[in-house]
Amino acid sequence: MTEPMSMVAAALAGVPAGVQAIGPWAGRRQLFVRFAGEAETATMYGAPALVREIDRQLGRSAFHSIVIGGRDPLGNLPFLHAALNAAKPRVPVMLDTDGQRPQELTEVLEHFALVQVTVDFSGGEASFDHAIASLAVAAKHGTPHALVFLAREDTPDSQMLRLVEEARRTSASVQVVIHPFMSGDAAPTLDRRWATLLEQAMGMHADVRLAMRLPAPTGLR
């Protein structure tokens, strides 16, 4: 954490402008700071270079907010601290995380107007526990927070409902957004299952909504 700003860098998949595809701020025009995954083309950004890019884009166009996302952004704490401390952006900053680093989240909460914990149901029980722990960290520090489900075709309703209940017990102010699984082969349609799931989830926690994921290329994440 004590390294000079000029010495810290991270591999980013880009800093594109786009429209948020998921969560409470879906549909908002955002500046995406995307940490690169293993299969993505990456560019090394020093913290000063990211600050300059944020300033450049905010100066030329209107944005609702900035989103810090991509693969494992909280694995780059010195970079995040250096860049966000220096940038001091005039729009809110949102973190989109899988929730797997609750301890690291504590160190950077001051920078975020919203912590979005996104669960894609590709992990096991431990991943769910970590996601709930991340919500607890945000709630303890008074940072607005949301739990977002990217349901898979085989995601059991019982699993989603259990997570809603655990989230409610963790924080009465958590926002829950359920994005149903959608096939890309036909016009979007939803069966009765999702209305029933929403009814059951709202019986546990009032702030639950069902929403379609904004598809690419318009929607980004």
C-alpha cells in the first residue's frame, strides 16, 4: 500500500464506455474499468495512466458512474488505492465483484458508492459464503450494496431462495436483482417459474426485483 503511484500497475482489458447490463444500475451509461481475465487481451496500465484516461473520458462525455469490474479487481488493491485516490472522479464509482475477497473489500470501501456482489452459480458453497460475507462488510460500513443473480439453466430455485434469505439476515438494506437464464436462440420469453420465484423471494425480503439482462453489444459488464 505504500508504493508510489507511478510504480503500481495492473492488466486491464480496457476502459470502454458502455451501458451496464446487470444489477440495480442496469441501463446506466458507465465508464468500465475492466480487469483482464486469463483469456482476454490485456494492456498494462500504470495508475497515472488510468487516472489520465478517466479524466479524459469524463471530460469529453456524460456518464452516470464508473464501474470497477472484470476479473478479480480486489486482487489489485495497491493499484485501486493509487488510481482512485488520485482520480477523485466527480461521478459515483461502483464495484462489481464476485464477492470472493471480503477482507480485501474492507480496505477500499471508501471509494465506492455501490458494492455489487454478482453470483453466477459456477462455484460451490464456499463461494456463496464469501459472497454473503462481502455483503456483510459493505453493510457494516454503511455502503449501499446489492446481490445480483446471473441464473444458469440448471440453477435450482431453492438455491436462489436460500441466498435471498441469507442476504436478508445479513442486511435489511440489501438490494436483490434476479436475472433469469435466457436462451439466445429465440425472442426473450419467460415461463411462470420466474414470477413464482419472485413471489417467494419477496416473501423473504421486500427489495427483490426480476429483470432481463441487457444483452451485448449494448449491455456491458
